Amino acid sequence: MDQVLKPRALSFGSHIALVSPASSARATAIHRGLRELRRLGFQPDWRRKAERPEGYFAGSERGRSEEILAALRGPQIRGVFCIRGGYGSAYLVESLRELRGVRPKILMGYSDITCLQLALWRTFHWVTFYGPMVAAGFSDGARRPGGYDPVSLGKALSSHREGWDIPLRGRTLARGSAAGTLLGGCLTLIQDSIGTDWELDTRDSILLLEDCAIQPYQLDRMLVHLLQAGKFDGVRGVVFGEFPDSGGGKGSRVTVMEVCRRLIGSLGIPVVYGAPVGHARRAMLTIPLGVRARLVARGPGRLEILEPAVSA
């Protein structure tokens, strides 16, 4: 395996670049997120764009690409936080090849940002962070519904120590314990990556899968596709998210949890369902992607992070 590249830790006063690689967000939500980042002691850099949104994109493909490349290259920038997901990050993955030789920076986001995280992992083995965004997490505050968990955020982005835990606050579907490289993200984007240069190699991983607004039969189809594509071959354990707004519909008694239990809980590996990661109603956790971790599937479950996610 190639050397894993870790970004420098954040500290009080660190400069944070805010980027919109996908869809745009409401200015009110952005300003709430800015206030929260300043309260945490960071110096966020956000400049209202001169170009207007284009349809469901925050700006032109060229503008969005130049923005994220400039942020990830910026000498004073320690972290690059995405403002919102939505749709559009897939257009930018080819341009990330231009970052060869650039020292990694913290890149954080979830949902559509999975495209960028997959590309940076497959191309450079950068550690990235699946966590709150400016207008979707920080904007709702610490420990609040739809907000973020400050403990996992602080440990993921700033701690040089190994051996810290992330309580998953979920439900064990299959008991056990296993160690592997923590990888994953939004299920839809992981499925969409199959057949591309960014397709995730899931062998020897603790695989994180989350999404929202998916009917049980749709989740069934997606998981069967991943099974048939060999994406669970060699997986050491699985953590599922909350899957909000994913009811069975009128007259259906099937739940997404039951689909996960039937298809994945029978694989003989530890499985935890319902962790507040990415799309979540509870305060979302910050999960470092690309580090070694141990999944302990008992009760609500926990992740033991076996190495620091950042360097000094």
C-alpha cells in the first residue's frame, strides 16, 4: 500500500478556506456557519463569489475547480471546509491530479463531497474527513439536531494522539470486533464510482456507508449491486448511518435497517447501524477517512481510532 499522507493539525487561529465544489447554499446558513467557526477559534476565509450559480451548481465548472485547487494549494491555509454538498463534485475530480506533490490539507465535508474524498484517496492516499459543512452542520451548532459533535471534531482535526474512541450511538446488527482502514462515505457516490478511476478498493476496510431519502427497495438494490461487484469481499466491518427520510412508504413494513441486517448482517463481520454520520438528524460525528481503526460492534458500537489522523 502507498504511504498514507496526513494533513497538519488545526489549532487556534488556523486559517480555513471555504469552498463550494457542488451546489450553492443560502447566505443566512453560511453566515451562521461562519459565526460558529469563529467561535471555535478558526479564521474562516469566505468571499462572496462574483459569478452566479449555474442551475444546480454553485458556479461554473472552471470556477469551482479553480477555487478548490487554490484553497488546497494556499500556503496559509490549514483546512478546506466545504460549504454544502448537493451535486457537482464529480466534475472536479480530474483536476485534483494537479495536486501531485502538494502537501495535504484537511478537506472536510460529506454527501457529494465523497467524490473528492474518493479521488484524493485513490490518487494520493490523502487522509480526509467526513464531517460537518459550513451550511450543513456548523450552521446548526454544537450538539444540536442537524449540527455537529464537537468532541469527535476536535480529536479528528487536532489530536496527535492515537487510541481515541468515537462512540457510534447506533445499534449492533452483527456482533464482533475487527480492524481495518476506515473508508467510505455517501453510498450513492460510492456506487457511482464503480468503473471509474476513483472506484474504492474496499478490501481490509472498515466501511462507512450512509445516505438519505432512500426507500428500502432502493437500498436493497444498491447493496446487492455492491455485493455483486465484490465490494464487500475482504471488508472487515461495516458502519451504517441513520438514513433519514428513508421510510418504507405507505403500506410497507420493511425498513432500511432490516435490509442492512438481511444483506450485510449475515456476512460474518461486525456491523453497526444508525450512527449519526453525514446525513443525520442528530449532531453528526467527524470521521477521519484513511486511518486504521477498530470497529467494536456491541450495544451502540464504537470506533477505536488506532493512529492520529493529522500530523504536527
